[in-house]
Amino acid sequence: MKTPSFFSRLLRRNPLPEEREWRVTLNGPQLLPACGNRVVTSKYTLWNFPFKNFWEQLHRISNMYFFFIGFLQCIPQISGTGGLPTIGMPLSVVLICNGVKDAVEDYRRHQADDVENGQICQLVGRGSPPASSSPLVSFRTRLFHFLCPRRSRASSSPPSSPPSSPSSAPPSSPSSARSSARSSAPSASPLSPFPWESVELGDIVVCFRDDFFPADLLLLASADPNGVAFIETAGLDGEGNMKVKQLQKDLALWIGHQPHAANLSASAGTRASAASPPAAMLAALQEIGTLSGSLCCDWPNRDLLRCDGILTVSRRRRQEPARRNGAEEEAAAVGSCRTGDASRVQRGDAHGPNGDSEERQVPVNIDNMLLRGCRLRNTDWIVGLAVYTGDNTKIQL
């Protein structure tokens, strides 16, 4: 790293950022400190609003001028008003009006933050979703509890109901019992609904068509047979035209992207959802679950056109079948040609004590990233790895 000169360090407002690496672990514990995905754009709370807002208004030149004039009017020797700060009344009206305006704007920011952080996304391998006993409390509810504590306690207490005897309960039919047992049975889908604020670094996120991305994701699998994802970046840079994000070709060969299964799911005419995930997505999730490795990329920055890194993945070596058809032989030949290109892929076949696992290093760039604030279009589903979350996403920097 080049050392800046004395004048550069003297005139530069912020020091130069250090050359650090951002490492995200795939299917393993994270080495970086935990960073939540909750985004807060508001400036005030119920406790610091009077003091912080008054302090910010005093930093305005016009308010500072009139406040200084009022201070001089309090000195009888140099004041023409007999020591009475006559300018205090109009200055107070201006401060109160500006404070009410700032309070309304910040209240709307709180509402927008609650809506965004409470959106639901689908995570893989996170177990059961959070219990509904502690739902997300909005800013309006917190304000009501703060101003009216008695009414809030009365409204939150559950109504008392008389105990019902077992004999008075209507008998349940066998069909209703089977339906209740079916609804209470655990779902076979590996997806679990979580709010956006629960997304953590290294999570495997599944997004469906017309969904917004909850974090900056690395594309791991796509429903498109060519391994592409069409996104809309109007919420990020204001452009209405769609962008194309590519699944890294070497990573697609490594994971085992199945274009034929994607074509079958697309031709079926049924739209993919979390309740009925397609077979191609389940196969991709099963393959991703067998991988382990890490992504080493740039430190979080606000550059929307640059994000370079190296994804290192490994898995146990698979036993080659005795007989393969022509299509499999062609795919194997293409894979061997790709692995032979040292500039694009590095492969370690003898990784481990017995050489029973293989490793591959895949370069990634901004064309393989799905940034927060964008929306998935014309693609049934994608699978991504959470690389940047919360305040570390590019839209928040």
C-alpha cells in the first residue's frame, strides 16, 4: 500500500482505508463479528428527541444569530429593551415549528423502517421461525405504550373465559382430526420464513419472483436454464431497465446446475413459491448443503460497480460411475477443460489427509452479486449467500 505524502494526509478529511479482507464462511461458523440486518434510518428516539433536535437547530446559522441577539438583549447596559429578550418569543415559535416538522418526518422514518425490517424472506438451515409470542412492535405501538401505560396494560391482558367442560365440547370427526394432524405435522420444505432483520452473515437465502433482496447476496443457483437472474435496480440507482446477473460458470458446474430440470419446472406453468418449492431448487439446495468453504472479497464499500473476491469451496470426492453416456462424457470433458484453465480456476484434488476431498477456487465479481434494494424479475427463484448485511450493504453506505 502506497504511503500518502505529508500534504495529502494534511488535506485529507478521512484517513485512507486499510486493505482488509472480508471473509464469509459457507455452511460454517463466521469469523467476522456479528452484524445484524436491521436498518435504522431514523435519527431520534422518544428519549433523545428534545435534546438532540434542539442541539441540531442551534447549529443553523440563522438560529445561532437570533439566539446571540437574544443573549445580548439580556444585558441591560447594552440592550435597548431594558434587559428583556424580546426576540425570544419569535425564536421559540420557529424552534417549535421546526421541531414538530422534524418529529413528523422522523415518525414516518420509523414506520418505514418497521415495514422494511419486518418483510419476510426464506432462509435455509435456520430451523423453525421465531415464535409469534414476541411480534415486531411498531413505533406507533411503542409511543402508545409510553403515553398511556394503563390503557396499554388493560388492552394487552387476555380476556378471561369460563372453563368449558369436556362433555360440552362437540365431537370431532375423523376427517377434521386428520386435517388438524396434517396441519400440525412438520413441513418437508427446507425453507423457513424469517423477517429481514433476522438475516445474518453467511445465511443461504431463497428469493422468488418479484421479491426484493434482503441483503447483498452472491448468486449460487438460479431457475433460469442459462444460470442468469434478471433484476430491477430502480430502488438502488433509479434505473428502470432490467439488469442481468450471471451465475459463475465454474460454480454452476461445481454445484451441478440442471438446465433440464429448470426447463421442466418453467414449462409446467406453476409459479414457484415457498409452499411448493420446485424439484430443481431442492436439488440445488441439497448440493449447496454438501459444500464448505469461504468467500474472501472486498471490505464493505459504497462502490456499486465493483465487488471482487475469491470463493473457495470444497466437498468430498464422488465415486465416478462405471459407465457414462455421451452427454455425461461431454460434460466431464468441458469440466476438465475448465479446470485446466489456471487463470480462472485452481483445483486441489488432494485436499485432506487421505485425498478424499476436492477443492476449487472460483473468482467472483459484481456481475455475480445481487444487491439489496434490487428486485427479482422474470426469474422464478434464486439461491444466494448473504455477503453484506445491515449497515454494511452498499445501499446503506
